[in-house]
Amino acid sequence: MGKSKTRELAVLAVLTALSVVLAFIHLPTPTGYLTLLDAGIYFTAFYLGAKPGAIVGGLSAFLIDLLLGYPHYMFYSLIAHGLQGFFAGWAGRKRLPGLLLAVLAMVGSYFLSALLLGYGWGAALAGIWGNILQNIFGLSVGGFLFLAYIRLEK
């Protein structure tokens, strides 16, 4: 393994760990709570691109479900947040469609997972609003962190 690959792997590991730690910050809402997990995913996707965004998104969501006691959601979260990070990492003219697909992929994946896990249509529909808020919150915080980092880097 070359020096470049080792550095890339280390950066992805640190960003995954930071995203997991951010997920422990909870903000209560009427429908549950919001976490900063998505902020770490969006920051990574904006800074490093689609593939690293998918890796950090999927792995951090997988690990946080394991740590918080939701093992039945681990693989669904891996897919949902992996797709979210991948689409959010699109750049240039594809940025806006990528962000829309990121939201749709995450919300849609959790909608389907609620149905597949047997929670029913009511629970699946009820989760949509919270997942949309989670995306808006994560996109806002992650976007501002990215812009601040770019300014500091100059």
C-alpha cells in the first residue's frame, strides 16, 4: 500500500470517527430528534467527493446503529447514508440534482426499511418528515463547515 493510499484511508477513518461522534449530539424535535451525523456525511462529500462520501456515510451510519442499539437498521443505514454521501458528492452542474437525489435516497431507503422491517405504512409515512428535517439540518451544518474549512485553508 502506497503512502497516498495510506493517507486516504487514514483521512476516511478520521472523518468516519468524527461523524460517529457527531451522531451523539441530539437536538429534540416534536417527532424525535435530529443528530449531526448527516453534517459529517455532507462535509465529507463536499470536500472529498462521491466515493469518500459514500464510504464515510455508509460506515458511520452502520456503526452508529450498532453503538446505539439498533442492529436491525445497520444494513439499511449503510445503504441509505452510503447513497446519500455518494449523491451529495457530485460536483459542478450535477451538484443540485445530486443533493436532491441524496435526500430522496436517504428518505426513500428509510421508508422502504420501515416497510421491510414490518413497521407498516403508518410508521413508514411518519418517518418521512423527520428524515427530511435530518437532511436539511445536516446539509446546512455540513455545508457551513465546508465553506468555513475552505476559507481557513486559503
